[in-house]
Amino acid sequence: MHEVKRIEIIANSFELGKLLAALEKSGVHNYAVIRNVAGKQFHAGNEDLDMTMLDNVYILAFCTPDLLRQVVEAIRPLLNKFGGTCHVTDALEVRSMKCVEKLS
């Protein structure tokens, strides 16, 4: 096992291409996209904003800790401009790095 960073992004589907391009440019080439995401989130001044519009996407990606700064620097401007949220947590990957390199 080895340490990785789990990156979770929820954003408007119109920005999906830009977000995925930013991930790719940062060195993150493997990700999952779940479309039609609905939920509830806190916005400044409004605790009850329902996110029921089905035009949101959820992006799940993982990267090595050394790539995290690049990833954040690439997606932060997009989230600031177009909205959305990103959370990063620590995780462990079970496959070895040699296996991951062969799949890339």
C-alpha cells in the first residue's frame, strides 16, 4: 500500500471539460465522473440551498502527494470563477506503484 490524495470535486456539468483538462494537465490521468448529482450544501448566508438541479457532476480522482499542489493550483481558479467545491483527503492505494505505472 502507498499513500495517495483523494480529490473530490462537485461542480456544474458545463465546467466538466475544463476541470478534467486541469486534472490531466496536473498529471492526474485517472478519474471517475458521476453525472446528475443532487444534494445540499452550505453557501454563505444561505444554509438551506438545495442542489436539486441535475446538471452537477462529481469527479473522483487520486494522485500522489507530490502532485497535489499542482492539482490545487490548476482547479482553484476554475472553482473560484465558476463555482463548485473540492475536498482533498488522505487515502491508501492497495495496488503497487509498478502496477499503476503499467496501466498508465
